[in-house]
Amino acid sequence: MSRVRRNTQFAAIPNAAMRDTTISIEARGLLALMMGMGDDWTYRMSDLMKRCQVGKDKYQRMIRELKAAGYLEVVPVKSDSGKMDGFDYVIHDEPACRENRQAVETPTGEQGDLRKPSSKKTNNKTPIPPEGDLIGDSGNQDQVKDQTDPIDEGFTQFWASWPSHKRKAGKVDCAKKYRKACEGTHPKADKIDPETLNRCAAAYVADLRREGKLDQFLKAPLAWLNQPGWEPFLETSTPTPLDVPHGCPPEIVARGANAIKIWKQYGIR
């Protein structure tokens, strides 16, 4: 998809589209973002999700909103041989099906048009399902796989595995710090992949649980990521199994190594 730009510093975005209350403010923001890109910009789901700071489900919901409202049109393209050769994604300044849309309220007063209503399109040669990603990768003509962000997936696992605790807070800030660690922009640590980072987090939690200090000494996840708390566990990110004697009750095991030691010394066998 491409847009006409006034110059290199400004983009002309129709006021009517931005005032259209029949679509969500998130969808309008995505539309404005796409309208403001250069003619040669290639849209990718992962990039737009990152810019909008939304997940995959919300991103696809916004795309469906724009399509249903008529601002985004998906047109199948066939090659000379009649085979599917991709899709044209067409951005409209005004909804394509204007008769089915309610009028957009315009403020009173005189206001000149930024430009004449227009629509432009870019032929994405890679076959892309209408409900899928907005990409233009000519390296794979046969199939476009759903692109997922491994860092986002890694953080989802990290957050889910961190024990529930009063200090477990600040999920958005944690996600930003987690990404910095995995992208190599953390101010105190070298780049680390999500899988290794999650193993280290699991080892940290397992050590506290083994020593019976989980409730007392578990750090807030943001503090652990800021520290960085994974470095001591890089060489030993696989937790050492507990030495559990026969007959030890599960509730004692869950409290860690110290509880097991006391049970072995004073417990009833």
C-alpha cells in the first residue's frame, strides 16, 4: 500500500476518516499510520503491531474494522495464466461503500481541503489471505506463513510462569524491559534469547522455592529484569532436582529444601 505525500516532512490525512466515530479510535490510529507511510513502504504485521503496541488479536480486529468500514479493500490479483498472484490492498480516503455509512460530523467553520479524495494501491505479489498479514515478501511465492514475534511469545511465557505474588506488577514495563534484553539494548546486559532468559527465570524461582524463601524473597519481575537477574543462572539455568525422601508429604516438598530438611530431622515417618 502506498500514499501520496505532500513532501518528506508531512502526510495529508483526511479529517473525515479521523472523525469517523463508526470505527474505533484504535482502527483510526492504524489507518492514520498507514496513510502516513511513504510510497515504497512495505507493511508487515509484526512491525505494525510493534508500532501500535498491540497484540495479534487486536491488530487483526482493527484490520477487519477498516475493511468492514470501507477504508481498506482487498482485491485478488491473478497472473496472465489465471493463477492467484497476490492481493491489492487499497486504502481509501473515504469509505468505498459510502451509501452504507453514516455521515461523519464536520465541525462548523471554513476549512480548505488538504488534497482531492484519492486512493492508491500496491500489488502484493505474494498470495496473502485477506484476513492475514499485510506484507510484501517476494522471497516466498508459494506460501506466506503467519508471522509471530518470538520475543512477544517469550514474554507471554515468562509472565505466565512468574509466581503470583503481591510484587508481580507492571506488566507493560516488564514487556518493554524484556524486549530490550532480547534485542540487545538492555543497558546492563548483553543480548539474550527468550528461551534462555525464560530458563534462567525458571531456575531463579526454583532456587527460591527449594530454599523455602519464595514468599519472602521473590523479586518483582521488573526489578529482576532491571538487575539483570538472569546472569547468575546463565551457566546453571537447569534447576537442580530436590532430594525428596520417601514418604515426604507434597505440602512439605512444595515449601522447599529447608522444609524437607526439618521434616527429615523431626517429621513423623
